[in-house]
Amino acid sequence: MAPHSDHSSQSPSSSLPNYIDIPVLIVGGGPAGLLQAHLLSKLGVKCLVIERYPTRLDAPKAHAISPRTFEICRQFGIDANEIRALGTKRKDAFWVNFVTSLTGVHVGVLPYERMDKEVLEDTPLMIHNIPQPTFEELVATYLVKDGVEVRKNHSFVTCEQSEDTVITTVEDRAAKTQYQIRSRQVIACDGAKSKVRDSLGISCEGDITQETMMTIHFNANLRPVIGEKLGMLHWVMDPEVSGFIIGYDLGDNQVLICNFDANKHPVESWDEELCRKTVTAAIGTETPFDVLSNRPWIFSRKVAKSYNLGNVFLAGDAAHSFPPTGGLGLNTGLGDVHNLAYKIALQNHLCTSPKSSSLLSTYQHDRKTVALINAQQSVKNGIQIFALLKKLGIGNAATTEEAKKNLYARVKDPAWADEIKRGIEGQREHFDNHGLHIGYVYGDTTIPECASPYFRKYVGGARIPHVWLKARPSCIPEWMPPINSSYVTEFSPEEVRAKEYSTLDLCAFDAFTLICRDVRWKDVWSSAKTALPSQLKVNVLVLGKDFELLDGKYAAEWIEGFGLDNGGAVLVRPDQHILARLDGQGSIEDLLKVLKEHVGI
């Protein structure tokens, strides 16, 4: 595919300015914007990315790549094994430690998310920790292969819409000049302070707490300090800190996020000296390190009231932002762009009017509820854990010194042991969001009682449940490599070889997938497709002929759940979510009705 920069400017009339014409303009070159560009490119939709900053920010920011994000990357050709080779090793990230300081009292420990081997019965790819800039750099290398242009130091100014187009004014910040881009859609991935969202007049719902936070990026060799107390997160109870260290790389790259009293330490007082003092208190001993940056923020959540206005769509932090407690923000945003990609592609390839596309209107229906639930959970996690830190440390203490005295007395007092244990155990849900990561169902507004358990669902809107496949089915594209699960050192070589392909791999990113056991469904589709546009593809896969399930805990349930033994079938969307179940009496008309209603034709 040719780079977008090859597209010439066109002038519809002598009275109008020249435009750069491109089907989709993406505003923002963070993780959501970059992944959106890759997905659209793979789907054959040309796009251009503009990013207001000239270089990528070094601060690690988010760090958790959820199982669902992994599955999305794999579906679109970003090698999951390549991602796994970057970032924090599983053995270094397995635990969450609760400490008075890194060298102080080890108060308690919880597992960090689901990194046990059993989780691979629910997903082919367990959670992984990688600094956001590293993930962005990886996705950017795929954009080079895709031929997608990313214009850095170019910022959004304003946009105007007509029925089928958006004219966006862009500033080249280096040249201090402006130019215009004409596109069918604009996708705003320009962050929590989105200029696009503001220009559209879209407000947000949510709330702001009184908790003031400081993120300090520093580098130190913490391995000698931590010793055997490895972990992805280290919650520091010392009242001088009241926060946590994220160990992106325990040997060289960390972030301290702390909750501070703005009355005692106003934002403007946070110079390098105060940052160093706080980091040193968190470590608990004098250790060489450099303060690389610091940034204040308010513990809050917000979700856009509307995810689009006309042909301009919000995704990622532009659509929602919430605290990092739970690791849900980045992954929610990447789920947005996955949902939006196939809908944009279908609308463009079918050449239907963006204004009349009912398919695009399902984007908000699908994704907003996910964001609202994840935002609520993130705030809940944060409030609970900072309340625990304050209870153990600060209490009613008048000074930091008195609070420290209280803390160390309590963690050593047997009378407090049970209460401390209960308090830490009460944080377990915070560090296990497995159900939220892969269990959401589009169209279901039920708020889960607990974020942790995952329940397999065989209903419309759910992600198709994962089951391991026997060998490599011929229907899986050649470019998709086998999953390498050898990082789970508990597995034998035979177990690793048995975990190479998943039912999720059956779902092509550019087609609907009709899964059945009764071969008559091939005839049903052959007849139905004559009544549909040729651009609308459906792959029909027959269990027992095109693929086999590996005998295991959930294979029989998977077959029964979709009614395959009774002649039924399941139709899966290009984003791996179930569109509909069709019973054994399903007809050509039934299949056509489901597809036409979803696509809006």
C-alpha cells in the first residue's frame, strides 16, 4: 500500500482551497491512534495520522496489556510473541507487594492480575506488562510497513462537516502554517484533554475526587533493594509517600505514583528536591537514581456523553479517562478502536453515506457502557486502596512524623495483624480485573458485582469464548504464527505445543465468520450471498472439517453453547464478538436478516 503522503491535493473548484484527500483522518499518535491506523490499513482503508508533539513522551504511563488487547493485536498481525519479548518478565511481575518502604516491613502480598497457568483456559494470551512508549514504538514499526504516514508536530485546529465529508484545519507547528484535510471520517484519539472533543462541544459525565496525585518517573537499580520481593507493583504505606512504585524494569525504569496533600505541598512546590525526597522515602534507603520527570493530576473519571458528532468519532482517552488503579484505561481505548475499525471499513467499502450508516451508530452503543463500568471500577479501586494506606499510616496524626510512628507501631502490633490482613485481602479485586478484561457483552448494561470472575457467554455481543484448537487449521492465515506459551515455565514442551491456536484465531478481521457443524450452512451462505454486496464477506467454517477443538475442559461446552450438535450455527463479527446464534432450522432469510440489520443495508 502506498504511503498516504503520495495522495495529491485536489481542488473541487477554483474558489475553494486545495485539500489533502484521505478517507480517514486520525487525530492523535498515542496508542489508540496508532493502533487505529494499523487496523484500518489492514482493512484496506487509507488513513493519515496527525500528532501535535514532535517526539514521543518518555514517561512510561500505562503498562498493562490486557488479554483482550493481546487478542486484538494478534488478529491484526502484530505478533504477540514479539510483544511478550518486550517489557517485564512474568516472574518479575507476578506479585503486588504491600510494604512500609522497599527496604522496610513487608506487610502483605497479592497476585498481580491473572498470571497463573490456568488463565490460559480463558484466553490464549495472559496479561503482560510493557511501558506504553515501548508498545507505541512497536505499533509504529507496523505502520511503516503499512505505508501509513504519521505527521508529527501537526495539530488539530478545527473541523467543519457536511453530509458526507469533514474538512479539518491542521497546523504545521514547525512551519507555523495551516492546511486542510478532507476526509469521510475523523477519529479523535487526542487524549483526555481532547481538542477535537472540545471543538465539537461534547461534554463529559463523571466526577472529580479531592485526591491530588503526583507521578514521578525515575530510574534506579532496585534489584539489590527488593531482593526476592519481586513484583509489578509495590504499594508503599509510609505516610510520606502513600502511593505505589510500578516496576517496569526493576533494574532501570520505574514510576512512583503518590497521593499528596496539596495544602502541605502545593503543586508548584514539587521541584526535583521534593521528588527526590519522596522517592527516597519510598525506597527506604539512599539509592542512586535520577528524577526524569514529574506530573500532577487529579484522581477522577470522565466519560464523553456522546462518542461522535456526525462523522467525527471519539476513541481512547478522548472518549473516556479514569485513574490507573486497575489498568483499564489503555485497554478500554484499544477496545474502542477495534470495535470502530471494521465498522468504518465496511461503511467505506460499501460506499454508504456516513450520515445514514446505522452500523456506525452502534459504536457508542457497544463501547460507552464498557467505559462507564471500567471508570467506576477504577475509581472504586483507588478509593479503597488509598483509604487503606491512610488508615494504617495517617489516621488522626497531626504530623507526618506522628503518622509514621503510628504506621510502624501498627504493622508490628499483633493486635493489628488480622485487620491489616483483612484490609489487604480487601484489595484483591483491584488487582484482578479478569472479568472486565474479557467478559464484557455489548448491549448488556449490568454492572458486575465483582470485576474478577470471567463467565463464558454464548450470546450476542459477547466475545467468542476461547478454546484451544488441534494442530493448525488450514483456515488460519499463513502469516499468523503459533502462540509461544513457553514463558509459563510450569508447562511441559507438550503442553506448550498444545497451546498454539485458539478459536479466536478462526475469526478473520475482514469478514464475518459462520461456525457450524452441519455442512448445510455452506449451502445457506452460497444462496444468501447473492442478495448481499460482494464486499460483505462471510467465511463458513465447519467443525470437524475445517478445524478441530482440543479435548479439554471447555470443548464440549463450546459445542453445546452454540448448539452445533443440533444443527445450529454462530455468526461472529469481524471484531470476534458474537453477532447471532442461528438454530438448526435457520434459513437463508434468517442469515440475511441478521447481516442486513447489523450492517444497515
